[in-house]
Amino acid sequence: MQDDEHEELDGKIVRPFLLTKGRTRSSGVQVVMESLIDRGDIEPHQFQALDQTKRSIFELLSDRLSAAEIAAKLALPLGVICVLVGDMGGDGILVVHKTADAGDVDLLRRLIDGVRSL
């Protein structure tokens, strides 16, 4: 269906940067690879207004997934997913859960202690 640079949609080859309109950052919320994403509560007309890629993302989220999992399941670059999911999060179509702050030293120590106890 695709190689590293292309996605085939409806028989047409689409370069990933076209899916984001050339953007590398979302106009909505910030999404990183470990961000957890859920569907938002939307009206049927909002779903109908989505393009095929965004519909695929929405439909995939019957369970909470990370941005990295969405990218892998849809075979799209992570950067494209982060931009599209961020846009959809900003529009209330998806819920993007905030990730842990990597600067939280206490959290990092607890994680290290937890891993050591395994």
C-alpha cells in the first residue's frame, strides 16, 4: 500500500507533507509520540466533514492509543500523526491527554525505583 515516502489513498499517491499541508506543527494542541489520545464527543456532521485520513484516525480510536501506536497502525509517519491529531484535538474531535513532564525529578526517581524493584 505504501513505501517510506508515499501513502496510497483511493488509487492516488499522496506524499505525507500534503496531508499536513506542509506543516510540521499542529495549529491545535501539542502532541508527542507518547501522548495518549481518545475520541471526543462529536456530532455526525463533524465526522462527515473530516477527510479520509482524519476519519481513519477517529475510527481507530475505539480504545485509547498513543500517537506512536496510531502512526504504526495507519502506516503513516509519526510527525504527520502528531500534526493531524493535534489539529483534531484543538477542534475537540479528539482528546489529547497531557504527558508526564520529563523535568519532574521526583517522578523520574519513582520510575527508576519502580524499574529497579522489578
